[in-house]
Amino acid sequence: MNELLDLAFAALADPTRRAILRRLAKGEANVGDIAENFPISQPAISRHLKVLEEAGLIETARVGQSRPRRLRPEGAEQAQRFLAEMASYWPDRFDRLEQFLDSEKDSK
Amino acid sequence: MNELLDLAFAALADPTRRAILRRLAKGEANVGDIAENFPISQPAISRHLKVLEEAGLIETARVGQSRPRRLRPEGAEQAQRFLAEMASYWPDRFDRLEQFLDSEKDSK
DNA sequence: TATTTATATAACAATTACGTTATGTAAAGA
DNA sequence: TCTTTACATAACGTAATTGTTATATAAATA
């Protein structure tokens, strides 16, 4: 139903993928550029890139035989909105605890 | 290396868990309250709650035999910061670039 | 055309994730 | 004390994730 949001959060849960995003914040990079700087194989990088792209967080161009990736920051907007809403909620702990205890008392 | 951020994003990737968070934004709820409104078993809910708590997104109180959960919005702050900075990145906006590149490092 | 280069895909193993049902535990109430 | 209530935990099946190595594909180059 909200699959893109699922995919975006799942993509962001992997530290290697977050590192790739930070790398792409420096500018476009192709697979080889990225793979050189990570301790995992090129196929593993290719798969991480696919995950990031399917989540809408990056996009791919085609220049000759290389496929430069770049950040697609708008892909994070929905996830950002979810977190902003959550963070805007602040439980007044004391009050809520009182409220809970009161409701327990009432139902006795 | 930033395991809490991994856990937070992974927790947020599941739609059932996001629904639980939205439920908790309306106020504290215990396991039974939540399980009633979801099409999965109580043990499954208990596990989702454990995942959310280990990610720092909710916390648990003890009142008699029930364990009311409540939102812990500050648990989402680091994730929110990562996304906000990524979303503020634009290929020609180098003023934001440095901030984004250092985001995980800084919030350690 | 044949070779090299850049990247993707396939096949596989190990681990983790998410659901189920069955059962354990601790507090509440008769 | 005995039962019920609220929740956690265990055991298990299945599917997804993440890495590996081997191989396929398509563009660049000799």
C-alpha cells in the first residue's frame, strides 16, 4: 500500500547504503568509483545501488558504458514527513501517566 | 557502527510498526489495546513492540500487570536529521553539503 | 574483429525477519 | 489458594537480505 515508504526506510537501514548516499552527496559516481572505497565486492555494490534506486533515493544515467548515479533527495521526502510528524508529538509524561492511573482507578 | 540508526530505520521500514507508532501518537496503549486493532496475533504485536523499543522509538512502563507503551519521539531525531540533510542536498547547493557529509559522525 | 572495461545478473550459503501456535510468568480477583 | 488476565517467550516454517564467486552483456579500444 505504501510500498515506497517501506522501501525507503529499508534502504536507509543499511549502513553501507547510507555511506553510499553520503558518497553521492559529493557528486555523481559510477559503480567502480564507489566499489573502490568499500570493503565489499562490485556485485554487492551494484545490488545496494539497485535497492537505493528502487526506493527512489538515487537515479542512474547512462554515459557510454558507465552508469553514473546521483542523489535524488526528493525521494526521502515522505520518510522525512513521517519522522517530522512523529517528532512533533511529545508526550507530557507526567500528565499522561496521571491520566493512565486515573483511568485505571475509574475502571475499578 | 551506528547501530541505533540502523535499528531505527529498520523498525520504521515495517508498515505494521509505523501504524503502531501512529496509534501511540494518540496516547499510551498497552499490548491488548494494540492487538485488538491489528489483523495479527498478540505475540506478533509483542515482537513489533520489542523491535520499536530496541530502536529507541518507544518506551514501556509497568502498571500492575499491563505494560503501557508510549512514543519516544527523541528516538527518531538522528534519523530525522539524516533525512533532513539528505533532502536539503541539491547538486548545486554546496553550502549544505558539508553538513550532510558529517551528519552521522557528529551525532555519534 | 578481438579484447578490455564497466556493470549487471545468476547461483549459492548464511543470517535475519515475520508470521504462526503453544506455553510460561506474574499480577489481579474470586 | 485457584483462576483469570495481560503479556512475554519458545519453537518452527518460510521468505527476504547480504555477502560471495562465476558469468553475461554491452560499449570502448586496439
